[in-house]
Amino acid sequence: MAARNAKRWVRRLLYALAPCLLLCFMYCVWGPMEVFVGNAANFRFQYQDAFWPLLQIMCVAAVVLTLIVSLFRRRAYRIALALVFMLALCSYIQNNFLNLDLGLLEGEGVDWQEYTTHGWINLAVWLVLLAGGIALLLKLRARTARRLIALVSVVLLLVQGVTFGVVTYQHMTSDASRSQGEPSYVLSGVEQFNVSTEGNVIVFLLDYFSNDYVDAAEKAYPGLLEPFHDFTYYDNCDSTYIGTFPSVVHLLTGNPFDNTIPIDTWFEQSWNGADSEYFFNTLRENGYKFNFFDSSNTYFGLQYAGDKVSNVHLTYNDRYTVYTPNLVKRLLRLSLYRYFPHVLKQYFYQPTNVFNEMVNMYTDGAVICHNSISFYNLLKQKHLTPVSNDGKYFIIQFLRATHPPYQVNDVPEWDESATLEQCAAGYLKMVAAYLDELKAQGLYDNSTIIITSDHGDKENSMQILYFIKEAGVTREKMAVSSAPITHIEFQGTILKSIGADTNGRTTIYDFADGEKRVRTVMRNYIDTSYPYVPKYHSTAQGTHTVMYVYSYQGDRKALRKQVRRGPTEILPLTESFN
């Protein structure tokens, strides 16, 4: 009797192990690592940092789940076995066939209300599959059902195991993997709160900040723009490119994006091109050093910037420590995001930047740059530090701002439930606090200050905010201009502000209020009529296939109309950044 019971337990455990192992492998190993290998270029940790703890979790979870299922007797055992198997099967179908492209790991916010109908349909599919599958398995003979579950589970496990091995091999032999441990470049925040006593040109790049957002925040918070009374608000400005890539590199180097060449080639050509060389050489000749503060180093091709950016710091990708529990927790959460029905995804969504918080880089004296609420908190604690005998400063402070999801409110303070208007108001108050610090140091009046954005909203509000206060200018009330300006004028405007020769570059002052001008805005897009291309520094397939070009004449309303009509030109990509 004891031997028979032991054999029964062994059979019960073996039949339960197959679907339990399949479910745990998908959620604990394959899902998280699929996320990793597709986004390795954006992460500061290595493959094995996540793989080994996730593998351990999978083993423990599979054993525990197998034991739990096996504790049930007879019909309850069959129901539990069928339930685990159908959860794994539905998750497999969801990840491979039912998921929409929702910008996973691009940091974009998702308007979940737009997908309400799809969400309920997706949930209905799940319920039908779950109920129908369990009912069918229960109608079969017990032995037949167990064998069918075990067979399908093993087949799916083998298929995903082979795929996992292939993807792992491709990653480990790819440029993304080989770059681990090699020299890399980061932006150091050691001098983020320093300003020069000799002269400053200070630019605030507020990510994703449309001029529509300025108007919405001002309407919600009357008097919000009072601290900027010395500025001119150019309310008809576009960024030329929608997206941090390629907007910022174009902004700094003056080199238009070239969709016909690999991204690294374009980075190199941009930083070493004639426009870039003249701009940065002229800054140096006029006594300026350039400090660029942002927490990311992936968007800008810093390896080609040379000595143009003063706070670029050489480091190695293997000099870091990982907060493993938090890292694993975040990866498992993204796995749930991939596998769960659509109606549940919003509760597990998270942007890429949260992973940077899981890694502490050792950068030989460099410290991280702050671009969110920590920037404001440190500004209030440390204040600005005037520096003498270090030349004049050209400073760019790149702050996260109204890039979804909104995580700062109007106080400003950290608030994951903040609205767009609250977030916009909060970041404008951060900038106002910085201006107060400049005034306290007696450095405000002689500073040129620009408050703008790298790009606007990717769908509707594509134009951007643009405030400028020239050195020595004071006003009782903010001036407003509707001159049709763009980021193409950035280099010329900076050079003019320091009294240097623009060398033929246009400036914002070359365009009059109400002047007619044809401008173009370009955005990366997923157009399935065009072939998919490789993803930058990854073995994964790129998200975008083309760049849409919108040419328009007029203001933000004219741009919106053109976006609704469709692109005036479509440029196929050679490589996708995301």
C-alpha cells in the first residue's frame, strides 16, 4: 500500500511539474529576459545580474506551485492542474498574439481609456479560453487529460527554451553585450549646481513640454508665469524632431538626422561635423565651457563628443553595484505587464528610467545628474555655487518635466498621481526657484536664460514652449511673440547671445511676428507598410520603421491639421533607436 501511494504521489508530482514549470519559466525567466535583451542598450546592468536571481526564483516557485497543486485530491487536483495549464497557455497566447504595441520600455505614457473596448474584448478572450479549456480537460478521461497537459506543456517549454537559448546566444555575441565592460561615457553631475561669476548662458530643456501644456498650466494656476516676466514667450516654436532622439543631438550639433545611415554613423558625423566644430570652438574662444546635465547617456552619442562637453566622464560598464531585490521586482512586474490581459496592464506599467535607480555606477569621481524632483530638493538644500576663475558657463539642465508618466505635482513634490497641469506647473516652479537662486547670487541680470523643450507631444501638441531672457533685459510683463521659430535656430541664437559671429546661422530674431514660413516636424513612427529594421545596439527588432515628415505653414493649429491629414513625406529608417 505504501509503495502504491508513493508511486501515485510521484506521478501526481510529475504531471503537475510540467505546467507549473512552464508557467514559472514564462513569468520568472523568459518574460523578464525578453524585456532585457530587447532593451539592453538602455540598461546599466548586465544580463547575468538579472538572470541568476530570476532562475532561482523560477526554481523555487515551480517547486512550491507543484507541491500546492499536488496536495489537492482527485477532481480538485484535476481542476488545479487544468487551471495552471490554461493560465500558462493564455499567457503564451497573450504575449505572442494578442499584445498591442504600447511603447513598452520607451517611457511613454499610455492613455488606457483609448483601449477600453480592446481591453474588454481581450478579457473576454481570456475568460472563454480559460473556461472552455478547463471544461474540455475535465470532460476527458483523467489520464488522457493529464497526459495532454504534460505533452503540450513540455512542447511549449521546449519551444520557448530553444528560443531563449538562441536569443541569449545572439545577445551574448552582439555589440550590446560586448559593450559591457568596455569604456563608456556618462554625464557627471558634480558641477550641476555651479554657476560662473563671469557670465552664464543657461538652457532648461524640459522634456516633452508642449506650448499647449504651458497654456493649460497657466489656466489652472493663474499667476504661474509671473516669475518669468523678464522673458519673451515664443508661442509658435517647433522642435524639428519629435523625440529626445534625434532632437537633442540635432539641437547641439546642427546636423539634420540622416535616415539612410546607421545611428552611430550619424552620431559621429554630427559631433565631428563642420557646424558642430565651429559652434563649440567659438564657445571656447569666447571663454565658455559647456556642461550638459542629464541622467541618461544613451540618446546623445557622447562617445563622439570629444572635449566639446566638459562634464563627459569616461567610465566602464562593469563598475557598478546592483540593488538586486528591487531590480528583480521591477523585471517581474514588466513580465506581468507582458503576459496579463490588457485590462490589467496599466497596473504593471513602468518607464525605463526606474531601472537606472536600481544601479549604482562607480564612475571614478563622477556623480549622477538629477532631472526630477531630486533636482529641486538638492537645489533648495545646496543652493547654487558661484565659481570664479573657471571661465564662463554654457549650461543645459535637462529635466524630465511633462514626459509621461507624470510624477511631480504643483507643490512641487513627488506624486505618481499628478495630472499634466500639476506636473507642468511643478517644473515651471522648479525653474523659477533656480532663477531666484541666480538673483540671490547677483548673477541673474547678466545671464541669458532659455527655457524650452527637446520636443512636444507625439500625437497632438507637437509644438514646444520657448521662453528667453537675454542678458541685461528686464520687463514688467512677459512679452509674447508668434514668430515662426524652430530649434534650427538654436546654435545661431546662442552664438548671437554671446556676441559671436553666427557664421551664416539663422537666429530666432530673424523671423518676425506673424511671418509666413514653411516648417517641418519629423517623428519616428511604426508604419507596417515598410520593412522592420534593427534596433540600435540590440539584437531585437526595432520599434519604428519610418520617419513621418509634416510640412506646414502657420501656427500650432496648422500643424495639428497637417498631422490629421497625414505626413507630407515618409522617410524609411535604416535603424530604429527604440
